[in-house]
Amino acid sequence: MSPTSAVPARPNAAVPTVPSPVPQAVHVADLDQKIRTLARSIAQAAVEVLAGTRPVQQLSRSLDPRCLSALQHRAALTRAHAGRSRIHRSPMVRSVHLCAVREGVYEASIVVWEEHRSRAVAMRLEGSNSAWKVTALEIG
């Protein structure tokens, strides 16, 4: 055998295997998409609550009690200030941006477009026991 030729592999030699990063990457991408979809739907619903077109109780499973109470209070103030006029018309989510803070915690920034303006929505989602809850919610 010449010095430049390859050394033949031993048939019974154990070849160390390195786990493929693909399954982990696929899992993270799936989770990101799940959180993105959840953030989108919660932001849409929260703006509809402010508009008076959706009851706040529909978000009771998605928001922690403090966020739910704050949203309910703000919706009441908004309705009292606006009177009978329709405040928001057909809000539509335009974009969702996610940031994984650490395992089980995401922060999302969402742009919601309304008839004559855009609004910013920021939220923090925390997962536990395979359920995700919004623990911080800000609507501009």
C-alpha cells in the first residue's frame, strides 16, 4: 500500500456517530411557528376586545389573571370614552416577530393594522405543562 492511499475501514470497527441537528432544528422551528400563530391570534383577539366586538372572557385561558384584568379595565375605559361610536374596524395582524428569551419563554411584537392606523402589541408568553400563557401584554 502506498503512503498516499486510503486506509481500508475495518468491517467490525465501531464508528462514532454524531446526532444530527436536524430533529432539534425541526422541533424548534415547529415550536416557533406554534408560538407565532398563538401570538397572532391573541393579539387579534385583544384588539377586538378593545373594540368591543369580542368578550374578554374568550381570552381567559390565554392570559394570566393580571393581564386579563388589565385588558378588561382598558376595554371598559375605551368604551366609556368613545360612547356608542365604533372604535376599531376590522383589525388585521400584519406582522409577528418572535424572540426566544429562554426555554419556555418567548416575547413577541405584533403589528396590527386598523382602518386608519397601525398599533403595536407586545407580549410575553410562558409555557408550562404544555400550555402557553401571556404574562405581559402591552397594546399601543
